[in-house]
Amino acid sequence: MVTPTTIPVFLNGRPARVPAGATLATLVAQEDPALSAAFAAGDARATDARDLPVAADQVLSAGAIFRVFKSSRPAAGAADA
């Protein structure tokens, strides 16, 4: 059995290929460095194809679909102003 070295995934409606075993953070950094910075800082959120929250360290599987976007909601644990 041959194991693929890259897998196809989707980020914000666009196809991408990442190394097998890559995380969502790796995908975002590869495809959109500015969004990656916001994601790492907690100023962007990620959801899967079912609109469920996804963590940056989520290991990707072939065909996975993600949406990562800047959020007006405060990061978890942020204090109210």
C-alpha cells in the first residue's frame, strides 16, 4: 500500500495540498500568512464543514473542508471591557 506524501484539503473554498500529517495551523500558514497570524493570536476562528469549531492543532485528513475567519468575538478567556 502506498501512503500519499500530500493530501488534498479545502480552506475557505479553495483547494490546497498539504503534507500528510499536517495540522490546520500549517494549512493556514501555507495558504494565507496574514490570516495565520490572526489565527495564532486568537483573533480568527476555524470551523469544519459542519460549522463546528476546530483547533489549530487538528491533524488534517484528505478531503477535509475548513473555514478560517477573523472573528469579532473575543478569544476564549478574554476579559470583558
